[in-house]
Amino acid sequence: QVQLVDSGGGLVQPGGSLRLSCAASGSISSVEVMGWYRQAPGKSRERVAVITDSGVTHYANSVEGRFTISRDNAKNTLYLQMNNLTPEDTAIYYCNIYPHIWGQGTQVTVSS
């Protein structure tokens, strides 16, 4: 089974940017749906963005226009470019291969 390793999180000031990466241990070229989810303290996990094998994307309303999801099948890697971050974006971010394969998560903290 493919394993996922998330990276790229950290501490950033409001208005800053981060790029998350999710490296897969095997080929993702045939994976139909991949995505990023996040879980803030005391809240349930929520979907942030998904991308299909044909490149169709969908974003949560809260990140639309600020986040961009992309995938590089040649590198077996999923990305999430996050711009104009706010404290409300603070959470652990997880990548996912639909439906049940998850990365270990990477912490994103937005604070001044």
C-alpha cells in the first residue's frame, strides 16, 4: 500500500505563505482523487482542497482564492500552496488518497 509523508508546515506570520508537500512511496499517476484536509484544536477534520487525476480542483470556501492544490505525477508528490494565511488557518494538515490513505500530518501555525 502506498504511504504518504507530509512536510512543509511551520510557524508563519499572518499574511505569509507556506507550501506543503506530500510525498508518496509509490506511483500516484493512476490515483483518481487526492486532497488536503486539516484539523484545528477542538474541531473535526475538514476538507481543504482536492484534485482529480484530470486536474479538476475543488476548494473549501474558506481557502478559495488563497490556496492552490497541485500534483506532480512524475515526482509522486501532492502540493498545497497557501498564501495570505490567517490565524484561522492554524491546524494540522493531512494529505489523503481517497478514501483511506493518510499522511502523518504537518503542523501549520499562523501567529504574530
